[in-house]
Amino acid sequence: MLALALGSQLPASAASTDTTIPGNFDQSSLSDTTKKAMSAKDWKKMEKEIKKSMPKDMAKIMIKQLKSVDPNKMGDFKVKSGNAALTNYDLSSSDMEEAFDKSEYREERKDIIDDFKSESFDSGSERREARKEMKQELRELRKEFKREQKDTKKESKQDQREMKRDLKEAMRDMKG
């Protein structure tokens, strides 16, 4: 109703229903790209680029994180969904940390094995001794990796508990 009243006060060219903007732009063709979902082709292209640019474990987690983001729900932030989103974000960040640690472990392991393979030995006994040393290094590396994983999981659980406690306190403060 207000638009009709305003339309009657505007010049005839401005009051028309034509959505053409000067400069040959059609307003109906313009859209908010942040709210559009990516096409399957775009996802595949992006996944391929991510897989090329980082280790396999990290790429898998990164793709999972990106797919979990729904741009259509970005404006609908509720406290309960926010709690879940923060927890999920924390879980995914710890997943990324684990993937990074795992790729680092694999790289160190590969270096130890490559060093052994690149050495030349004068006798079989030297080779056997070097192989024993290599295996011992690999065992120690694996133990250290497992210990770090355990510590990371423990820290992650503690962080989640603290985050939930902080969110509950914030909700209580908001209510009362």
C-alpha cells in the first residue's frame, strides 16, 4: 500500500515494474552468492585442489568440515545449535591436530626408513645391526606418537568440558 502511494509520487519510469538497472544489468539475474549451495562440479574441483595441497588425512577432515557448513542456516543461530556448533568446531579442530600429528609421524617414519635404505653396508652383520637400530628408532617414534595422541585427546576432552560449562554459565546469565 505504501509502495503504491510512493509509486504514484515517482516519475513514470521509476514507478514501473521493470527491474532493469542502468548499465544493462538485470536485477533478477543478480543474486546473493553467499547463500547459494555449491554445485557438484564445484565441490569436486575444490576437493581435488585440497587433496593436492595437503596430506591425505588433513584433506579428508578439511573437506568434511567444509561440507558440514550449510550457508542457508548461517543466519539462524540459536543457543542450542550454537552449543552444538562450537562443540563440533572443537572436535574438528582436534581432528585437524590429530591429522597433522599423524602426517608428521608418517614423515619422520619415512625419513628413518629412507636413511636406512640409503646407507651402504660392508657386511651382512653391519646391515642386521643397522636394521635393529632402525627398528628401535621406529618403536620409540611410535611410542612417542601414541603418547602425544593420548595427551591430545585428554586435552580436547577437557577443553570440551570447559566450553560446555562456560556456555551453561552464559545461558544462566542470559536468563536471569
